[in-house]
Amino acid sequence: MDIKELIYITTIAKEKNLSRAGKVLGVSQPTLSAFLSGLEDRLETDLFYREKKELIPSPAGKIYLEAAEKIIALKEHTYLSIHRLSTTESKILRIAASPLRGSSMFGTVYTAFSKRFPDIRLELKEAYMSSILNLVADGSVDFGLGAFADSESDRFDYITTSLEEIVIAAPAYYRELLNVPEELPITNADPRSVLNSLPSVPISCFKDSAFVRLSKGNAIRIVSDGILASQGINPLNAYESGNNLIIENMVRQGVGVGFLPATRIGTGQKNIAFFRTDPKYYVNLGIILKKGTEVSEAIRYFAFLAYQADRKTRIYHAPTGSEPMSSIIKEFSE
């Protein structure tokens, strides 16, 4: 397998169209079409099906693509390792991130970041949000990945890559209590469709409920404190934790209701009823820096990669017009 051919075939699969793939690769559509036809002739099988002007990988195509992606990744890893051996000194970018979203984001952007900055080694420290803020504040890490309630602070600077809606999770019997219909499973639904299908209810519906709360200092806790105060609700806090999964499980056991990020919703959760708030509330997601930190090109590029990764998670909202993210997008999109 020739690396150039592998790049061609993976780009075709990603773009699902020869014309778009040709523009990405800088080759003409006829050239790419001839390449694909020749490859399929050599393999004596179709790698793609043609459906509604889109190219969909065939079973054989999926096998070929899986192998192609592994070979490309191995080549990039090999070149990067060799380059690092020849480099006398590597810089380290220290990052604090939550075990869930933050660590997942770290893995998603690692390869692309290392290709652009092979001399910078990324070092991850997993922590919950209160600890992330402390690590950033005392300079133990260069920045944190997480959620924050506001983009203004005396202690920190922020780069907002996305906004995430806050939802209410309640024991399943709340559907009947609030007279809302049973949620119907949505076939092949993406997260945004599931979110849009949830009933919206006023916060006042939960004024007599016990709450399971995220710990003080957590972004959702800060926002939800404001939500409850605005409605004159002094909640009975039945339990507190810094872990979303624990809050979710406590709700499932009927201990109380809780505020959670929209990424926790899902189909088929029979013991939990999710509700959208009316009006809707959001937390910011992105990069947290110690106040006055110089935002290097490496940090800006990491933010750009995080922004791109978030766009693939349709449940997140883009921070339209937000600075410095707007300038960063312009810098690395050109």
C-alpha cells in the first residue's frame, strides 16, 4: 500500500464525494476518479457504493479504510518518534483536565497537535474541577480544560470553545408528576435530536424537591445556584459530589433531582427523566488560564483543535462572536 494512495482513499471516505475530496487533496476530480477505479480494479471489488451522490464504504471498503488509517497513524507516530530522538530538548505543555470530557478531548487533539508542534510534549493531569482551578492558579499546569460559569474573572482568563446546555435530571416518576408524556425512543437519533425532544419545564416545578448537587465551585453548581435563587427556591440538598456520574446515579436511585450537562442525556434511561429548563441556561466549555498568562501559539492551536472537535459533538453550541475564540478560528482556518 502506497501512503499517498492511503491518504487519497481516507480523504474520499471522509468527504463522501470525489469533488470535495479533490479540493482537499489538491487534485482534479477526474484524476481521483481514475485512481479509485484503478484501485478497485486491482482489488477486484468495489470499495464504495454510490448512494444519492455520496460515496459510502462497502464492507470491503471498511476493511481497507481501517487498515489505511492504522498505517497512516503508524507512519506519523514513527516520524514523530524519530524527530524527538534528534531533538535535544522538548518543551512541555502541562494540562489539567477532568477524567471524562477533558481527558477525551486530550486524546482527540493529541495527534494533530503533535504534528504541528513535534517539539512540545503534552502532559496530562486528571482532576475534578475544583482541583483544576487550583492547579491553574498556583502554576502547576499551563492551562486547564473544563467548564466555567462566566468568561469574566479576577483570577482566570478563558478561551470559550463551546457552550453546553444545562438540563434537569429527575427520577422517572416525575414524568407523571409533571404530567409530561413518556419519552419515545428516537431511531438513530443524534444527541441534538434527543435534546430537542425533551419537554421544557419551569424551574418552579421543582421548588419542593430534594436536590443532589454538584460541589461548590463547579460551573454547573454556580449557574444552578443562581437559577434557584432567581426563583426564590432554597433547596434541600440531599447529597453533593464533584462527579456527574455519581449525581446521575443518585437521581436514578430516587434520592432527588439534579442539574447536569446535556451530554448526560441518552435514550433508554428508564429510571431517569430529563427536562430542559425554561428559560434555558448554559455553561462555557474551553481553556482556563491563570490571569495574565501569555497565550502562546501552541495554546491557541490547542484551543482551535478543541473547537473543531466540539463541532463534531452536535449537542454543543458554537460560541458565536466570542473572543478570543473568533480570532483563533480566523488564525488557523486560513
